[in-house]
Amino acid sequence: MFVHRSIVRLIRPIVVYQFNHYRISRIVAQQLYPTSSPTLIQCITSLRLLSTISEVVPFNVSHEELLNKLESGDLTLIDVREKGEIAINGFIMGSIAISLGNLQTALSYDDDKFKEIYGVDKPRFADEIIFMCHAGVRSKLAAKIARAAGFTLVREYADGWSGWEKRINLK
């Protein structure tokens, strides 16, 4: 069976990561599709794992859930607004400021360089990462960039800074 090259290119980074961490899914796919090519097995395995992740963990984070996670310290919150926006409007304590334009490069840094630049440990591929921006548009794009880089538990705070500010000022 022929798999179009663009599909393979699109999911290859995901496949490499997934196979290193979820070998059992590959075995299951090979048993279900024994006559299929290895590339098709990789595609099926990756898509199955991605659909499982998206069913279990919703991509959007509510305000209450974000507050709970911030209190427990059980996440990496990345603010993808520009530095000027953050300086004018403010930021959520504990967030890492990485502008959307620098995100792909930052996620490709090794651990030492990331810590040197941002002052915190680089998130692991299986760590929960939540992206936020001003209103939720850039955070959606940031989440796509992170998923393409191999991060599996990527979520968005769709309310963004504007929603955060409204809710915090009301309390």
C-alpha cells in the first residue's frame, strides 16, 4: 500500500517520538494490519495515539483548571505574547515568556541553552505545556508548533490574558 510522502513527512517527527515511548502501540498496529507496509504502520500508530491523547485530555484549559495547576506547580505555562505586550499589560506569575516568533527555535534548544536563556528547565516531551496569548489566537498556533515538535500533552488557555485579567479583577 502506498502512503503519500507529504503525510509521512508531516507525522514523521511524531512517529519517531511516539515509537520511542509507546512501542506497544506499534505491536498492536502490526497485529491489526499484518500485511501493511512499515510506513503505513507508523502512520496508523501515530494517528491512533494522537486521537487517544485528544480524547482523554481536552485541548482547552478552563480558568479554574489553570488556577489549580498554577497552585500545584504541575505545568509549564508559556506566554507567547510579545515582550512589549507583557511589559504593558502584565503577566501570570510562573509563566515563561517566549514570543510566538521565537517559539520553534526555543523548543529546539538543548536543555542547557534553554535554561540559560529562559531561566527554567526545558519541558520534556511528555510534560504538560499550556500556551496562552492575549485572546487565544496565537496560543492555538503555538500549540500546533509544539505538537509538531513532538510535545504530546499540549493545551491552550483560550481565554488568554484578556480573560485572565477580567476574572482576576472581578474577584
